[in-house]
Amino acid sequence: MRVPRNRPSLNLLRRDRWPIYTAIIAAGLIPVAVAVSDRPVAAAQAAQSQPSTLINQWVERRWSAKQVSPAPGVDDRAFARRVYLDLAGRIPTPSEVDSFVADPGDDRRPKLVDRLLASPEYAQRMRDVFDVVFIGRKPEGQRRRRAPNPEGLRGEWLAYLERSFAENRPWDRMLQDMLLSRPETPAEKGAVWFLFSRQDKYQDIAEAVSPSVFGVQIQCAQCHDHPLAEEIKQSHYWGLVAFFNRGKNRMTKQGPRVAESAIGGFANFANLSGESQPAQLVFLGAPKIDETRPPDGAKEQDSPDLYEPRSEGAPSDEPPVPKFSRRARFVEQVVNGNRLVARAAVNRFWALLMGRGLVHPVDKMDSQHPASHPELLDDLARDFEASGFDVKRLVRAIVLSRPYQLDSHPVAGAQPELFANGLEKPLTAEVLHRSLLVAATGKVDAANPELRAELIEAFPDVFPEENLSSLPQTMFMTNSPLIQQLVRPGGGNTAERLAAIADPAQRVREAFRIAYHREPAPDELKETIAYLTARKDRPQQATTQLWWALLAGAEFRFNH
């Protein structure tokens, strides 16, 4: 049995701390720090076929260099909770945990990971995460979602993401689908939303492409070269804009499309000194793409011979493709083969599963934010490319590595970037929504759209720079009628089943088993029994308060 944890949320059960305002959701600041390591000879070659081994070698080497002893590994119950939250997007049910623990095989953890990766829940979990990565949340995301949504393209987008992760579509192909926005099959139609949703706002497009595809924030290079990361130039910002500024949203009989003109889109930008320069087709990690630029003041003439011949049977209103397509050149010559792409993807999946990136924050992969394990990042990126951008292989390698499976108790002298203990990760709104419903109803397919929407409003972050809870989040978990409804006995829900258990000790143990997948610590058990016993004349009210404290507290809201 796992050693019980002394969580702030459980202190709510002390009678002197019971008032409702004390339900503060605890979170801590993760400091940014940089570590430097040396490359062991032939490490990448030795581990090339086993990326989990590669991870172990590099991280263990850093522990040794820093003279840090890592935390012990988690037991099976803690591992099950952690991996269900990360891969299925919800807590497991007690029966799922019991079944996993009862498996006598030494390979039960890999088998569970493989089962979850093959489940529809994995695809839904990744859909929810990468919808935010590519489209955004608030305030920008909410504004975009109020944009025109012809023929339900927003729904097609979500279906595209879910299908892609279910089928393990190669990462580079997914990027191509989104950046070209020229669907070749009905299944690819939803990818158009990435560009279409931004309504021909080319700077918005550039500022979305750079962090989501390359892991680099480029906004501050709009008016001048980056003041700190000298490799990011103003020409890169406007070059990225130029790759997309010939696009135009268009409705066709086949649905929304992003057409592309063969002419126009030539612009100049001014630096802080007022000097004007032409925006050229150039971006980080790739050479400039040559393009004939008309003389100043000359007017270009559009004509059919500037476009590819229409294929036989193609719909007459399908936008033609320019022979010189800026978007196609961007995919072929800037994205394909660019090591920044694989590194950004590896870093983002690592951050999602490990609690922070090898480069932190995940969208600032520049010279001012060195990787904590630069060789590991390079080797995982190479493996990712060599595997054909196999996302499930990468995810499987991370969750079966030793660092992922460490207990989350802090380790003396270890900074977060050493990954010497499991980092506590706040649940995203979508995962918190599903986990609350699993706990409250016992059903893995329960849904509450109103609760989901309000949680997204209160908990918008997916890759936060700092894991700090806000006052609105605290107030939501404390006062929301939707939360109160979940913990109130009725309709055969968990609270009603708990209230029907006559023995207070058994009632407490069952509540902890459902919410936290562990036994209560002796002091937790003693205090909660005393609380329930003092209110034995009103068991439903007492159970409601106990159940609320468990679900609203920090231990439930974090993956640890």
C-alpha cells in the first residue's frame, strides 16, 4: 500500500478548519532552472531502439552529476491513477484499479499503457489538449470560437484531431494537413479550421504557427529583433506572415476552404529606426526561399496559367492551387526536415506527461531557455523523426520510463528540472470535469456540458508556466452550485451510497478509495470518524461535507 500523503485538502477535515472558505486549492510555483550535462559516448546509439531506456540513461546521469537520490517508485495503485489521468483523461474507477493490481504478470504496467493508448479515451484526451494548443483558449480562443462556424467546421476539427490520435496519424502529416488546408479526403476536412478560424488575420496565423509547430514565441519580434534571443529576427516574424498572407477563406460546395492566390502578398516592414525592408519568405531553421518580386509600383496580373491544372473530376468551385504556392513551400522547405519541429513536439508531450518540459516554458524554445537535458531532447527528437513521427511510441516511452514512475514526494536538494520525483500536475478543465463525474456517479461515460463549460472558464490553462491556483478557481470549487450538486446524495450517486454505509470508518475508507485510490492515513481516519460520529443524527449532511472536501481539495485536483 502506498504511503499516505499529508495533503492540504485533508486538513479541512479538522473541526477547527471546517468553514467552507478554507477549501483552498493548493498549488506551488515551479522555478525555472537550467542544468548542463555532458554527453556519454554512444548513449543515443545504445538506446535508439528503446526510447524509455534512453530517457532513463540521460536522467539518471543528471541525478548522479548532481548527487541527488531520486524518490522511490510509485506503487501500482498510484501508477494506475497517474496514467489513467494522463492517457484516458480521467481517474480510474476502484474496480479498474483493483483489476490492474490483481494482474499477476510483471508486464501489467506496459499492458495497461497499451490498452489505454488503444482506447477511444486516449484520442479524446489528446483532442482536448491539442485543440487548445492549436486553436487556443481564452481570451483569444473564446473570441475565435464566436467566429462564423460554417457547416459545423469546429466539430469537424475536433473529429479530425480525435481520429488522428486514434489512428496514430504521423505528427508531421497532421501539421501538413493544418498548414496546407487542402483536404484530399473527407476525413481531412476538419484540419482546415486551424487557418480558417483565424479569418484571414495573417499575423494571428503566424503567432499561432510559431509556438504550436516550432515551440517558439515570436510576437516580440514584430517591431524589432528579439532583445534576448538573438536568433529570432524581425524578418522571421514578417517572413512567417508572408507565407500565409495570400490565403483567403472561401465557402465551396465541399465546405470551407482556404484558397491561395498566385500573386500579391508583397509587403514591407519597418524596424525601430524607421528603415523599411521587404518581407521575404524566411523563418527559423530554414534558408530563405527565393521568389520573384515585382518592381515597386508594378501591378501583377492574375491568370489561369499561374495555377496547377485542375485534376479531372475536381469540383468546379474547388480553389485552384498556385504553381508557386507559398504555403506548400513552407511545408516542404521550412517544416519538413526542420529539427525544431520534432524538438517542439517531443518537448510538449514531455511537459504534458512529466509536469514541465525539458525546455520550460514549452513555447519558449530559444537560446534564453536552454534544455535541462539537451542531449536527451536531441536524441528523443531524432528517435521521433526516425519512427515516422510516431506519437504513441513517444508517449509510451515517456510513461514507461523510470522518471515518470517516481513518487511525487519532494526530494532533498532536487530542483524540478531534474525530474528526481514526480511533479504534481494540475488537472486540465476537461480532465477535472470527467474525473469529478467518475467519482460522483461511478460512470466513466457521464457528461455534464454545463459543468464542463464552467470548468473551462475557471481553469483555462493546459501548459501553465506556473502552477498557481487563482482566487476565482478557489471560489468556483467552493461555491459553485454544480459542484454542490455533485456531492449531495441523491439519484443513486456516490454520495448517496456513501451515506448509506452505517459504519463511519468504512464510509471514510470507501470515500478515500473512490476519490484518491488509497487508504486514509491514521490521523485522517481518526478525524473524519470523529466528524461523522458527531453528526450521526444527520448522516447525509455530514457525508456531503466529507465528500465535498475530498473532491474540492488539492489531492483530487492534481495528478501526482
